[in-house]
Amino acid sequence: MIEEQFRARLFAVSGLRQEAEQEVRATSALLSVLQVVRPLSKRLLGPLGASLSESAEVLAWTEVPFETADGEGLRPDGIVTVRSRGRSFTALIEVKTGTSRLGCLLN
């Protein structure tokens, strides 16, 4: 399980000035809302394969470092998991604010 320190929060404690910090705050706010507003998480994540069950549990984290199977280190902006009846759906989230460009996380 991912440590509590990475849990998405509506009011993130990141700085306010730098563009990277804006992305952390935006990601945290979006993912924290997805955890509690089930109609929104169903609408955004359902088409990607997440459970549409009302009783599904949505969990989200920001800036979680991990390694791929081949040892490459990654730190996506966010991770969201939807669990229901023994099934689990997990997605890596990349957020861009301002004029930042979206790049490829995995090759």
C-alpha cells in the first residue's frame, strides 16, 4: 500500500510560486475530489475501465515514486485506484498547468 504522506488532499501544502508546485496542487485538488464525488469519478474513470459501482472505493495519491519492472524510476503526478468487489483499477495521472507541455511518461 502507498504511504499516507502521498494521499491526495483538497488543500495541498505545496508552495505557491513555481509551475511544478502549481501542478502538484492542481493534481492533489482534482484527485481529492475524485475520491469523494462518485458521479465525477464514474464519469471520468468509467470509460477507462474503472468500476461504475456506487459502493466502489476511490483512493488517490500524488507524487508517489516507484520503479518499473525493469528498474526505471518514475514519479507520476498522481495515482488513482478504484476498488470494488475484489476488482481493482489503477491509473497513472499526468497533469500540466500553464504553458507546460504533456510528454510521454513511459516509452
